[in-house]
Amino acid sequence: MPSNRLSRRTFITHTATAAGAFMIVPRRVLGGPNQTPPSERLRVAGIGAGGQAMHDLGQVSRDADIVALCDVDQEKAAKAHERWPDARQYTDWRIMLDKEQQEIDAVVVACPDHIHAPAAKAAMQLGKHVYVEKPMAHDVAEVRTLMKLAKETGVVTQMGNQGHSFPGCYRLKQWIQQGAIGPVREVMCWTNRPGWKQGIDRPTDTPPVPPTLDWDLWLGPAPYRPYNPIYCPRSWRGWWDFGTCALGDMGCHILDPVFFSLKLGAPTRVTAEAEGATAETGPLKSRITYEFPERGDGYPACKIVWHDGGNIFERPAELEEGKPMGDNDGGSVFIGEKGKIISGTYSNGARIIPKEKMDAWDAEHGKAEDYESRGHHHNWVMACKGEGQAVSHFDYAGPLTELVHLGNIAIRAGQPIEWDAANMKITNFPEADQYLQREYRDGWR
């Protein structure tokens, strides 16, 4: 690689040397649980500075100091540089972590999906707390790696599914546990995504790379291909090499309250009905059915059905006329033996339907307790400082992210898949195991 970039070998050499020097570094520098006193400000670096990263860093900066910023696109990072002019600026996150390892406590990873796990792993190996945008990794093997590393390092982790800090998520769980709608055997979910091009092949034209973009670093571990604006900055989500399509974008939000309230764990079978998927991109539309076994404690076997790309299910008869089904981005309907619950994308607006049944439940049992939170980012920062626990830590977020990936694998397999979570294998169609772990290109393995 060019000499102004940190190669894999050089990066590992530097981090190994740094690891050997940990014993002489002040404890508050190292990260790890309870090592930043609550009275001190957390020092945070950003991997990704534009778009969603700008939002995440803005939220984190209410309780922490942004001391370093890294982005491969200087045009997209310009607003962040203006907002935090004292933050040291980088283009290569490997160089930033190497140079800043004694100056930072935590890292926010908010860049395209294919960079999430490599960047988070490197930060965690240095003992840094991580906030990683959803999905937390690009494939199942990466999810397992990050979960294992979180246990080994003890750093505080959080996936960026901010709805998990919303009251509706906990209200839903309370209703399900109390039996407000009886045992739930089916949940219907939907989203308005994708809002970008899918069902297409790789372009053949090769326009010049914008002068503000480091294209090779943007690709990172993904296979090399010539630059085209159809990939970045906004349309990468639909390409298998970079994104995780509609499921990866919204599944970690919409499926979260379902996964949480029904104590789902791993599915045993996943079936995809999809239109227009190619070897390069996701489908134009899909309908994914997840089948889960009985979990005990009143949680029967159930199925979760995901709809995107214009696919939708029948409007519940119990939903009052004129009331929306979810919100603009999507939502869910829980179907129980004794009734139904409807929810928006981030568990917002969750309620028993119709309103009369909601009112009757509240009158008999009292209103559900509201979960008190100052927000997902605040929750992570305070957990980094030893106050409480991050609510979407990798032990929770990992299996949820796997659920998303299994839906995409079923699409790419072109047939139902049967999942052995314990052994990380697709038992009925071994050819699909190739989608569990991608190959990194040379210099990134």
C-alpha cells in the first residue's frame, strides 16, 4: 500500500507494541469498564464524520468531547470539521487509532456497513468503548467475532438502534409479559425501504474519483472495483459488497421490539420470497418469513414475517378507520390469541388496538410503566463511565443483527434455509454458508 497509509502489518505491529505498553499508561486512557470516572468527560473519536455520523457525534457530544474525526470524504466531513474545529482530522481510521490510542476513551463507528466490524474490532483491541451504527457487522461471522471480543476486552458496546432506548420498546414487552393480547404466534412487519436502487448490475462506466474522496479507503476490505457515484455517498446500502439492503437498514429498528418482547433468540428456518435480486444487489421487494421454536414461559413457537419494497399485509380489522398502520418508515402488528398490538418503526406509538381495548386494559391493570431514558447515546456514554449498562450491548445486538443477515442469506440462497445457530451452519443447503463470512481483500485480512 502507499507509504502514507498504514498497512495491515504495520497496524498490527503498532497495536501489539501499544498493548505491551498498557501497564504504564494511566487507567483512564485505556477504556474498559469503570475506567473513566463519572466526573470526567469521555474523549471520543469518530470513524465517519458526515451523514448519520454527524448526528451520532452530535448526540454524544452532549456528554463527551469529540477529540478526533476520520472520514474518507473530506467534502462530507466538512460540517463536522466546522462544528468541532479542535478535533484532530484523519482520512485513514487505522492511522487515527494508532496515533490517538492514548488520547481517546471511546469510538463512534458510523460509516458504510462493510467497515463497521473491522473498525470496531481494531478499536476494541485497543481497549476502547465502541458505539457502532446498525447493523453492527456486515456478516454473521463478523457479528460472532465482535461478540467474543466484547467479552474478552470488557469494553462497553452499543449498537445504534436508538429505538431500544424508547419507552415504547419496554411498554410492548410489559404488555406481552402480562398477557395483554395472549400468546403471540405471529408478527407482521413492514418498511417503505428500499429508497435506493436495487435489482441492478454493476455499471460499466468509470467516471473520475472526486478529488475529496479516497476511493481505495472507502472500499476498505471490499473487493476492488472502479469508482462510480452509484455506490457512494448514498446508494451503497443496496450493494451486497457494501450494504445489507432494506433489512440491514431498517430491520435492526423494526425487528428490535419484536425480538426483545418475544425473547426470540435464533430462528430455525428462514424463507424468502424476493423479486429482482442480482449477484450484485438486493431485491426490488421481498417477503421474509422467520420461524422460531417455543421458548418456554408462555412463549409459543411463532413466525415473524418481514415485508419491504411495497409488499404489505392486510390492514388489521381492529385498527380504527383513519389511523395509520405504523408510521412513514414502517411498523409491526403483533397478533395474539386475545388481541393485537400495533407499533411504529422505533416502537413509537405502540398500543393495543382498538382504542377501547387499550382503555379497558389500562383501567384494569394500570398504564404500562414508562422506561426513563435520556437517549441511546447518553445511555452509552454513561455506561462507559461506569453508570448503568448499555441497553443494546453486543450480547443483545449480535443475535438481532444475525436475524437481519439470515433474511438476506435466504434471499441470496434462493430457497428456504435451516439454521443451526450453535454451530453457525446452514444445515439443508451448505452452499449458502459462503454468505456467512465474506473474504477480505489483500491488506485487510
